[in-house]
Amino acid sequence: MPCRIRRFRLTTVVPTAIALALGTGWAFREAAHARERVVVVGSQTINLDEIKMSLAKYEDKPVGQIGIYTHGDTPASSNFVTGRFIIDPGKTPHRPHVHPEEEVMIVESGHGDIFCDGKTTKVGPGSVMFTTPNAPHGINNTGTEPLTFYFVKWGKK
């Protein structure tokens, strides 16, 4: 069987090489800009009165208030978020959902249901939920008073 030698045309190779070089340069530029925009969370103490609470909505309807303490990367994790959520009676901040970060929720006051990885549990003050990455979870206020909880989420570096 004869061996075929494939010849490349200069009019094809040069534009392809230029396109690859430009694309690679653009990708490195975008990655550098993304690294510059990442907020690095350092050691700190934050008091409740320093947190700005804002209106939380679900499906364009008010469901309570949310305040964020920290949000950014840490030396050991990515997308580290701590916050406080106050859910109005009979409301939920969102349907059960999943995300790649682990999460802890700590109920401070009020009563509700937490759905976590296929199981629904009645919760009240002092209850804690932990969820692994991509496990479905959510919380509902089933009481007559606001339900307040704190949350911490983090992903691997």
C-alpha cells in the first residue's frame, strides 16, 4: 500500500496558527482578569449591626431578608459565603436546589422544615443542616413567626 504524504497549504496553516495564538492569548487574558476580580476573604470579626440586610425575593415576591457577612475565596476554599436569612412566615427562599459547595445552615429562631438529600425534618432553634456538594436541599418557614438562620457555604480550591 503506498504511503500518502499530506501537504499543508500555507494559506491554511498560517491563518489557523494565528487564530490559535489569538484564542490562547485571549483565554490567558480572561483568566488573569478573573483572578484579579476574586475577593480574598481574610481573618476578621463581623458584628450583626455591620450587616446590611436587603429584601429577598423568590419568583418576584418578597420572602424575607438576607445579609451577607463574607463572600469570596479563602486560602483553602473557593466561593466561601457566610450570611443570615430571615424567612417570613409561610415562605421559602427558593425551591430545593443543588450547588457544588458544601453548606451548613444553623436555625437561630422560628420553626420550619428543612429538606436535605431526600429527607424532610422539622426544625427549630438550634437545629443544624449540613449538605454535601450537589445534594438537594431547601428550607421552609412553617411557623407563624419569622424563621432566622445562618448559613456557611464553601467549595474546594
